[in-house]
Amino acid sequence: MRETTGGSVVEVAIDPPVARVTLARPDKLNALNEDVRKALADAFTELEDRPDVRVMVLAGEGRAFSAGADLTTPAYPVAPAETNDWVTRRHNTGTWQRLLDQLGRIPQATVAALHGHVIGGAALLAAACDIRIATDDTVVRIPELAIGIPLTWAGIPLLVREIGLPLTRDWVMTCRPVLADELLRSGYAQRVVPVGEGASVIDECVGQLLAVPPGPLAMTRAMTAAIGRSAPAMVAGWGDADHMHWSLTEDEYRAAARAYLSGTLRP
């Protein structure tokens, strides 16, 4: 039975044994904000207790997978004034990092369907999935340094785990666009297919995963996820909430973000 839930920013369609979670702000290129985070967290929480669902596909509606963090709306929870102390602000600034950790812990095998722009935090969402399939128009970019903030959300250790330290340095420090052929060579994308064939190749991959007996698939997903969490670099993300909270208080960040939004710093 197909179950469709979600609000205006994320659509969740569960038709066991497959769940499809789709970023649904196409008019904003599926930019990530607090509403999107909460909707994704709700979806992942449900999937944590759905052993009848064996595969989860994460996709984006419209022209892009996601343009990354929405700089025009709050990306983190805003605490009421009476509880807006240091501990609360630090906790709230770590919400996206905890979401990526939750994505890494759900029991389903996870497939990211990438197309168009995959920017900043969206690239990290995809990196937290098991398999990434990209169409040949996909462009990944990590622009945080251009915006005046360090890459957080445990992004650097996550990228180091997936593509290695040399390429992580390159992509993060230069903020340059990374095209589909390099995504394939680097291992960031396991498969690259022509535009127009993405849906059929995603379905083929899902079919391959479902052809494996459920028990071994679940055990292997759990095993590889645990190995990923134990990768030495992953422990380096513990301070990211502090780094982000500090960065957002700086005038340098505000000036860089305004310049980025106006297009003057876009790589």
C-alpha cells in the first residue's frame, strides 16, 4: 500500500519495500531551511521503525537536487528570548549535523538521486547516503568559505570519508564547481547517466538492492554504516556547532554572505 505524507517542503511516499523522500521546494531550487530539516527528521524517524521498508531514495523536485542552505530564511531553530542561552544556541546550531547522523543510522539502504545543482549542505546530505547516482548535468559545489563560514555539519570529515583528504581540501578550499565526470572519478558518484535516464537507472539500482535477501542487505547496511561512523576523520566533527555559532556572529560572515547572495563572490 502506498502511503504519501509530508507537507509543502518534503514529500514522503512509502510503498513497502521502498520509500521515496523528495525535497519539494522547486521554486527555491529545494534550498534547505529549518522547515525542510524538521520534515526530513520526521521522515527519518518514521523510517527508523519501518523494517518493512528496505530502500530509501532521496531526490529533489524540479531543476536541481538542492541549492543548499537557504540564506534568506533561518536554517536553525530560533529559541524564545527567555531560553536563548549559550547552551540552547549551541544545541540548535548542531541540528543539521544530527540530521546527517540520523540519516546514517536508519536501517534502509539509501540512494541519492542527483541532478542539476548540488550545493553545500545538499552535497553533504547526498554524501551521507550509501549510493549516489547522478545525471550528467550534475554540478557539486561547496561554497561555504566564499560565504564566510567554515564547512560544518561534520562536512569535512564526511567528505574525507567519501572522497579522501586531497580532494576534500580542493573542493572545500577553492569552492569550485565539480562536474559529473570528476564526481564519477572521485567516487562521490558511483554512477553517472545521461539526463533523461536518471529515473530508470534509479529504479534499476533499487531493483538490484531488493533482489538481495532482506536479512543480508540489512546487516550489510548496518555494518557499512558503523564502519563509516568509526572512520577516524568522523570524530573531528564534534566542534562544528561551536564553529558555526561563532562564525555567524562575525561581521566578516555577514559581509561575505551579502556579497555571495548578490553574485559578486560566486565561483
